[in-house]
Amino acid sequence: MTAIIHKPISQLKITWRLLPNEFILPDDPVDDIDHPLLANGVRQSVVDSPELMQDALIVSNFALCAAVDDRTICKAPDWMYVQPVQPSPHNYPRRSYTPHTEGTVPVVEMEFLSATYGDEYSVKYTEEIGKWFFYEQVIKVPRYVIFRSHTGKIEVSALESDRYDHQNSDENGCYLIPGLNLFLGVWQGTREGRTGYWLRWRTAGGEMLLWPEERTENERQRAENERQRADRQQQDKELAETLLEQGRQRNQEILARLAALGIDPE
């Protein structure tokens, strides 16, 4: 990849102004029907963690903004996690996010590649600013993830010395995402009618963060196991009571026979 830059990066004027109300955001269609499913899957496994949800912005296909040389630039990552974010001062939904003005820099940006690439790898700074350049040189996002859902290939780049450096996975094929303190990896299976590769979170101990339906199924299975355990305990109790009653009846029969023979057991 060769950068096309009109002037040195150090000379770019970057400011953090809010998106003007009159700014018209692009209404581009989603490139791939898998994208919303993938983004929702990455989000839904962290919603059960209060420490990850507090003051956080977790969005997909959402405007991330900055001004470069007085030009307002917006990119829409396929998935973005920011924490902390200041509460919106308006009573209408937030439609964009500007770092340093509304909160901190995003912890991680993710792009899900379609069959045809967009500007996910673009390091250009011309009339069109590429996503790679925007995340690396303008926003300075610590982790940039590119995922090919059709093949299951994942690339994680870390911002080191103002440049993205490709990271190697651990022995489990996962990548640490600082700020979330979770490991990101690939899982293959079926969910919401889609069979293929998915991104999943794991803890440092290797435990996978579950989706809501998995948590529900675990709770159902736990309740079923508890019911079966209670049933076994009740059955054991009833058996013990039956054996005790049988023993008492046998004792009464023996006493009755002894009495009939004129024998006093005392």
C-alpha cells in the first residue's frame, strides 16, 4: 500500500468539532446482509457486563467525525466501542460521535469485508480520506480489526509509534483488545439463520462470552438440572420413608407372632 498524501501528516490541521446540524450524512446501503448480524453478535455478548456498558457507546454503521484541514470528515465503522462517552445533551438520538469533544477515542474499530473491498485498507489522503488513514492518523484508534466473514480470516492492527502494526494471535487464535480487557477470536456455527464464521469475545481465562439465547439456554438447562436434582432428592426421601414403613410393619408382624406364642420380647 502506498500513501498518497498532499502534505506531511504532521502539518494536517485536525480539530474536534461537533457535526453541524445541517451536515447531511450519507445514506449508503449496507454492503452485505451479514454485516448487521455480525455487528449485533459482537455487541450482544457484552451487554450482560455492567462494567462494559456503563457510559459506553457501542454502535455499528455510525458516523465517527473529525475535521481535517477544516473539512468535516465522517466514517461509519461496521462496529465501534467507545468508553467513556459523555451523555448526549439532546433529547433526540445521537447521530454522530466526535472524540475529545464528546468523550474519549474509540477503543476499537471493526470493518467486515464484503466480496468487494471499500476503503478499509486505504491510507490515502486526497479528496477522499481512506478509513485506514482516518483511524490511524486522524482518530488514532488503538485497535483496528478487519474481518472477512466468508473465510473467517481476522486481522488485528495495533497503533504503535503512530502506525498500525499487524498483531499475532495467541495460542488460541485470539487477540487481546485493551480497554475491553477481552480477547477477540473467530467462532464457526449457526445463529439467526446464518451459518458461517462469527467474531466472539473470550475472557483472559478462555471463557467465551455468551449471546442472550445461550445465556437463556444455560439458565434453562440449569433450572432443568435443579429440577431433576430436586426430583431425585424427593424420590430418595420417599424411598427412605417407604423402607422405614416396611421395616416398622415387619417389626409389628414379628411382635404379633411372638405375642401369639406367648413370648414377651421385653
